[in-house]
Amino acid sequence: MESDKEKRQQEIEEVKNLARIRQAELRQKKEEQAGRFRQYHEKFRTTLRRIFSISGDAAGHDEIRDRLLSGGQVTGTNLVILMCAIVIASTGLNTGSTAVIIGAMLISPLMGSILAMAYGTISADIYVVRHHATGFLFQILTSLVFATLYFLLSPIKEPTDEILARVNPTIYDILIAIAGGIAGIIGQTRSEKSNNIIPGVAIATALMPPLCVCGYSIANGQWRMLLGAGYLFLVNTYFIYLSAAIVLSILNIPKVRDVTDKQWKRLRRSMVRNTILIALPSILLAILAIHVYNL
């Protein structure tokens, strides 16, 4: 009986040993598979980073700073160009001329101030943000005043199709502003600045026409149109700023002062909150437009 018990005990131990060996082999196999997956995953990420890298042909940080801050200059040449753009855009809107409006988009200096504010945000330079935000507000007020005066004096009071096209923003305008902002800041931060990116972005992300439509609305007491055009301008401005800030962050723009993790987290939370608040009306309008279209 004792020998039978010992034999069974040995058999049980052998089975347990075999089970442990099998489990060890399975663990080793899983670890090998996990290791191969991590290698493939890292290789895939490296390939994607290389394919979509925007740092390879980027200009130096000092050149980027000088270029963006000079582009955000409000007075002097940019102020004269701004006034010309206001007159051209207002005339194009008033007469329904798409070609004239495109001309105003191409020469408008408004985007320069937005990109300068994005640079100030990522570089943690409060002075730059405040300076260019003040300049941008001055540009907005100047545009509104001159556009309103133009439409007060203009004998054409009926809204053209070009005016009506800029009073009902939707989520598609957000997508255009994001893509345009990314393309715009990439174009401005290349070592070779001469490219066709900036003109295309200026046409796609229209900033001047909505402002001039606001002037038309004020001049003719069209307050609903004023809200629509003003909201379109806000959408374009904010999402160009947001996408430019993200790209500049990827480019590791140096900061002028130390910023704690808590401060960056607070900034990111405020950006997420602002993005939701600004995007929500356009999403609702897009849903409503789709619903009406399907009726």
C-alpha cells in the first residue's frame, strides 16, 4: 500500500512538473510574442514619424520667432494693407464678385496676428500674447469701422450671394480652419519660406470677408446676419490659433520662462473647454442643416 501511495504521489508530482513546464513555455511564448509586437509597434511608429515629420526642413527657432512676430505687426505696412483689403473685400461682397473677394483674402494680414499669438502661447511669453492680442483687436475694430462706413455709403443695400454665404457657419468651417491653420503654420516655419501654402490658406480660411459682412450687417441693421458672420470669424480665428499652437508645440519652440506642469495642465484644460464651447453651435447647425436637407 505504501509503495502504491508513493507511486501515485510521484505521478502527481510529475504531472505538476509537466504543468509548470508547460506554463513556463506558454509564458515564454507570450513574452516573445509581446516582444515582437513591441518591436513591430515601435518600428511602425518610427516609420510614421519619419513619413509625417515636420521638423526636418523647419527653420531655426530664432528665425521662426522673427518671422511670426514680424508677420503679426499691426502698424506701418500691414495697417495700409489691411485697409486696402477691407475696401477690396467690401467691394467684392457688395457686387458679388468672387474674384475680388479672393484678392482681399490673399493680401489680408489678419492671420499674422493669430500666428503670433499662438507663438506667444507656446513660448510662454505673456508679453507677446498680450501685445498681439491687442493688435488683433485693433485690426478687428478697424475692419468693422471701415466696412460699416463703406456699406453705409454704398447704394447697393441688398445682400448678395457672397454675403449670404458667410452668415451660416457649420462644423465644416471648423474643419477648414483646423486644416488651414496647420498648413499655414507649417508654411511659415519652413527654412524655405517661398512656397504656395500661404496663399492657399488665405483663400481657404477666410478672415476678412466675415468681418466685412459684420460691417454690412451693422450698416443695414441685420443683427441675425451679424451674429452668423461674427461667429464664422470667431470659428476661423480660434481654430487657426489652436492648430497653429499644436504644431508649434510639436516643433518644441523654446519657452522664455519656466512653466510648471500644473500651469500647462490648466492651459490645456482651458483650451479643451474653449474648443467645446466654440464648436458646439456649429455642430448643432450642421445637424440641423442635414436634417432639413433630408426632409
